[in-house]
Amino acid sequence: MNPIEILMLEDNPRDAELAMRELRREGIQFNAKRVWTEEEFLAGLRNPALDRILADFQLPSYDGLSALNLARKERPKVPFIFVSGTLGEETAVDAMHHGASDYVLKQRLTRLGSSVQRVLRQAEEHKLIAQMAQRLTENEKRYRQLFGGIKSGVAVYEVRGDGEDFVFKDFNTAAERIENVKKEQLLGKGVTEMFPGIRQMGLLDVFKRVWKTGVPEHHPASLYREGSGVSWRENYVYKLPSGELVVVYDDVTERKQSEEKVKISEERLRQALDAGQMGAWELDLVSDTSWRTLRHDQIFGYTSPPAEWNYEILLQHVVPEDLELVKRCFAQALTTDRLSLECRIARPAQEPRWIGIQGRVHRNEKGERVRLMGTVSDISERKLMEKVLRESEQRFRLLADNASDVIWTLDTSGRLNYISPSVQRLLGYTPADVLSRGMDQILIAASVTTAHKKLGETLLKLQAGKHVRETFELNYIRKDGWPVWCEVACSGMFDSSGEFMGIVGVSRDISERKRAEANLQRLATAIEQARETVVITDTTGTIQYANPAFEKITGYSCAEAIGQNPRVLKSGKHDAAFYQQMWNTLRRGEVWHGHFINKKKDGTLYEEDATISPVRDASGQIINYIALKLDVTREAAMEAQLRESQKMEAIGTLAGGVAHEINNPINGIMNYAQLITDELPADSPLQQFSANIIKETNRVSQVVRNLLSFARQNPQQRSPANLNDIIKSVLTLVQTVIRHDQITLTVEAPEGLPQMDCHSQQLEQVLLNLLTNARDALNEKYSAYHEDKIIRVTARLFEQDGARWIRTTVEDHANGIPEEIRGRVLDPFFTTKPAGKGTGLGLSISHGIVKDHGGELHFETETGRGTRFHMDLPVKGEK
């Protein structure tokens, strides 16, 4: 065992020597380095081989707790033992809380050796625990890799109750694929809840038996029904020592279907034999009797079955040239138990015909030959085809020599032994050039590697007797240096006995197709970089592709979009009939053009013009829909702004006419009132009435001028004014009416508010309109007196962006403004009052007046609680 490395923080060399002597007495092998300053201690901590730290608690220039804190920071895993004569019990406990491994009093150094030994054992235990934890982690990782990578479905259950049900605890990837369900959907749920069909197939009973007995069971392939779906499952059920149940299973539907197909195939073969496609026969070697099908006799030229049949009668039908062959083959069959021959037979006045006979000798339990059974078929047509094939080989050579594609062959070892003359038209080389150079010399380097790999794999499969056809692409080099892409198709050549003879290949020029693919790639790049959104869905509307513009405009990533339906963008601005009309158009195979108001991921609405087109396959069936959509939110906003501008222009025209029609009678009223004033004595009480008439007609005239100014956006002459005066002037006009309606009116406007540059009559008009609206709202809610039937007018100073403003608020306790119309209350001609009760221009004109003064008119409202309108205006000279 190697000696341990000890760092000793001790200023007294005698105490250090006593401690080391005690360690030696315990048989501990060590190397010790004594230090007594912080700098030396820090340097010692950085020794990578350090195993233990022994430290005094009090040193002339350093202290033990500081050393402990430094050691925990620099070397947290190295044990730290205090060796001190001044360490009290409370201090020792505090040191242990700070990470010290132990403490030993210098007066009792005999404990030092056992303390170091104990710390050594603890370190070894910690090391062993860490190793075990590492092994546990690795085992868990290997288990997870096995669990996730196994091709069989694996489900882990924990029991519920006394085996009443089994709850999903884990579910591997293969099981997710088999069941077409995600693990997260199953965890914590009972198997009978998620897969009730296991009761009918008997698997739940197996679960219960295995859980109770602990004996694994194999539940053979059984029919599993779930809803309208039917499949076959084979299960292996185990119980773990932890009590959990593990089920490993496979979907064997394909295998069972294959078995069923085999049965059907066998039945079809029997029916085919019965129908006369092939004759079946049997010779009893013991009794020399026979059995055969109708087709057997027909092949031998009989229209009705002969009275008897045996081997000798068979030989009578064989043409003389083949008689010895037949006898030899039957004799060999008695030795090899196998019969296979082809010969010619003939009946009198009939042309010879070729037949094929296949048979097998059957033996009894003693091994004695008892019967020869087999089939006979008319192979005259095949024999004729073989003759035709031989003749066609000559034609093949002629065809290969004149084909536009390049035809070539390799021998059984993979060497090129033939290439058609068309290679000269395609690549500029003569066949002799290529045969002498080899295929590698007319391919680019990358294609040489591909050719060797593909042809080598194909050759191995063909040599193993597999009939395969491989297709791949190679890049050839013309004699003049130009590249030529070819699609290569190769397959095996076999003789009539099935013996592998080599590889035949065809190289077809696909350079044009490759150029088209490159163009398609450029098109795909253009779509990826397009400003317009491009979305491709399947016929159900499920998104299969979305370009980056979709991400930028909607806020959904392509990964989030794929697999979703475009209805995730629905804003609720279109009714069901809108979407129904769109789908009716698309399902008719027509292109749909339209305008969407959709919603982004963050909830923002946007507008887009869309063209959606069906995509058809070669048979004309619709297989996809492709949508090309352009974000026109900005254009729509500009169009709305233009419509608003045109509406305001119409308002201006209307206002001009209204002003003309009102001003004439108003001027008449004013003139008549002035005449009354002039005719009345100065002390007449009617003087006040005529003065009020003149004042009010002046105010009406001013309102008309304000309306005309608002509509035509004419500048107004402004002068300094005090808000208190404006409020008082308005209140003198409305107080009587408000009191009559039993409304409580309160005003909180401090004296000494600074002046504003304004048109005071216009601001009076704004306040009058706000008070009138508040009065109407309260009367709608309360028909008589109510303690909450209140209008509150307040004014106060506030600062914004370093400037002073005055806010005037008109507050009512009525029903508030409904949410659906809050965005329209400032629009011209919009009103909720009944016909004849309002024009809808009051708030719109007021908004224009306040905005013209450099201020802002806005409101707060709460349904059922009331509304506060704020008029914010800048103080004079502080815009």
C-alpha cells in the first residue's frame, strides 16, 4: 500500500513530531509536509496527491476555521482533522458542521491514529459507494438502452389492490409504435382502462396468475380486439423481485396473416390440381396399382380414364428416343427417393408432347418403400419457350448492340466482359476502349466507390442464390471530359438450371433529370427564402410543411406547426360558412382565393391574402393542398386609414352644410334678442332674459363654428385661460338640469392651477359633452334618487416626460361601457342612444378638440361600476 500524503498545519514543530510519532505507532505509512502560514497552506492544498489534512486550531498568523473553509473550497473531498489543545466542545461541534472530519486534543494524541484510520476507512467506503453508484448509473443506462432499443414491446406494471388491475409504470418505444400511443398518455393508468380488450383475450388472467405465483408464463399468439381494430399478440409475462410485472410482447399480426395466406395458398393449390392445371398420381409399389387425377389422364391424351394404369403402361407412352432416360430415372428414384425427369410422350395419331414428372418415394415405419407419389405437367409450351429463348439470345445481342442505353455484363467474379456499342454514343469510348480500361477509368472517384460497394453487395446476394434487382446512380466521365449522370439497374443472369452466370446491367442517361432536380432544389431554396408564407397540408388539412416566412409571421416554429391543423391560427373573425365555402371549393379541385384575419401565437391578429391550390398525383387524385399567403396587415391598416380619411372628408362637407343652415336662424334670434334689449327699460327684469338669449345663441354659434373647424381641421386662435374658470362656466349651464335629475355633483379643482394655451369655448364644449354623457348614463341606470347617483369632477397637476400637465376627470357610477364597443366610442356618428337622442358626434368632436390642443382624451371603464373620462392638457408653454 502506498504511503498517504499528509498536509500538517502546525506552527510548533514539537507538536507536529508528536502527532507523526503517534501515526507511526499505529502502523500508518505516510509522507507529511508541515506548514504554518496561509500562503504555505494554500500551496500545499494544490498538491494533487494530497490525502489528509491535520490542522491546529490557533496559529500566530492564521486560524483553523479559516483553513477549514479554504480546504473545503480548494479540496472538498480531502478529510480535515483538527489537532489542537484549545478546541472547546462547542467550537469542535461548529467545526464539524463546517466540514471537519474529526478533532483530536493534543492532550489525548493517542486518539489520532484511530481517527486517521477511521477517516481512511470512511474514504474507502465513500470511494466504494461512489464506484457502486457509478456502476448503478451504468447499469441503469444499459437497461434504458436495452429497454428503449428492443424491438419487442415492453410494459412495466405495478399492481393495484389485490391484483384487481395493473397500472402502467413504464412503456418502451417499440410498445408506443405497436399501440400507436405515447407513454405519457398511459403512465399511472390501469391496463384495463386503456386496453379493455385484454380481458377477452385472456391476458388479464395471466397477469393475475403470474403476480400471485411468480411463475413466468407464455401467452401464445391470440386475437386481440380493440374497438373496430383486430390484431394478433404474443405475450411473455414475468414478475420482478420488486413485485412489478413485466410484459414483453410482439404484434404477430403479419405472421398470422402470412400463415393464413399459406393455408389459402395450399387450398388454392389443391383446387388447382382438382381443376386440372396439374396431374397428380400415385403408384403403389407393393400392389402395382395406381391412383391419378383426371388431368393426369388428359395429359397422356385420354378423353376418358383408362381401365388401369401402372409403370409398364407409362413406358408404352414414352417416345423411343426417351425411353432409356425414363427407365434410368425411375431406377434412380428407388435409390434416392426422388424422381425428376422431362420426356416426350405420344399417342397414336397425335403429335409428341413434352411432360415433366416430379415424384417422391414414401416409406413405411420399417423403412420399406411402399409408394411413389408425384405430379405430371404438360411442359410442351415451356420447351417451346426455351427454344424461343435460345433464338432470342441472338436477338438480344442484336438489340444490345443497337440500344440507346448502355448494356453491360459482368462474369461471376465481377469482371466486365461485355458492353454494348451504345457506349460510344453516350461516352465517346468504343467498347474495346472500355473493356481494356475497365469501368473504374470512366467513372469519377466518388462513383468508383459507389460502384464497388453496390456491385459487390449485389454479387454476394446473387452468388447466394438470391434473385435481386438493384438500382443506383453513377457519374461517368465522357471522353471529352464532360460528366454524364446515369441510372444503373442490374440483376442476375441464371441458366435453365438456376445456376448463377453473372450480372447484366443497363446504364441510362439521366443528366436531364439531375438538372431538373437541381432546378427543383433551387426552387425549394427560393421557397425557403420567400417573403410569402408557404404551407403544404395533406387532404385532411394537417400541416406537412411550412417555410421560414410562416415562422416569422405567425410566431409558431415549423416544428410546432407540422402535424397541426391551420385552425390553430383561427381568430374567430370568420364564421363556419366561410370555412365551409373554402373547403367546398378545394374538394371540387378548384383553386380558392380569399382573405383571412388570423391570430399569431402571441394572440396578435393579422390579415393575409391567400391562394390555396389542390395538388394531384399522376392519377388525378388530390393528395395535398398548398397555400401561398401574403401578410397584408399593414396594407389593410392603410386602407382603413384611407376610408377613415374619406369619412372625415364627408363629415366636413356635412358640417359645412349644417353650419350654414343653423347660422342663419341663430343670427335672426340674436338680432331679435338685441332689439328686445334695446326696447326694454334698463331696470326691466326682462333685460336678464334677453341677455341670456344672446349669450346662449352666441354659444350655439360658437359650437357650430367649432364643428366646422373640427371637420375642416382649421386652426383656432388660442389664448391663456384658467381651468377653474372653464369648469365654473360649464357648471352654471348644467347645475340646474343635474339637480332636477336628482344627481349629486361634486367638484374637486384646487385654486391656482396654472394657465393653459387653449380655446376656452372649445374646452367648455368638451366638458359639457362629458357631463351630458355622464348624466344620461346615470339616468339610464337610476330613474330616481339614489345615493350612488353621482358625477364627480376633479382636476389635478401631474408630470410626464419632464413636463407639467393638467388632468380633468369626469367620473360617473353608471353601468360602464360594454367591452364589445369600447374601441368605437370615439368614432364619428357612433352612438348607443336611441334615434333622435344623439348624433354620435359628441365624443368624436371632443376627441378632436383635445388632440388639437396637444392633449389626450381617454377613458377607464368597468362593467356595472362606472366610467372615468380623462382630459389631459399641457400647461402653457410646456408642450
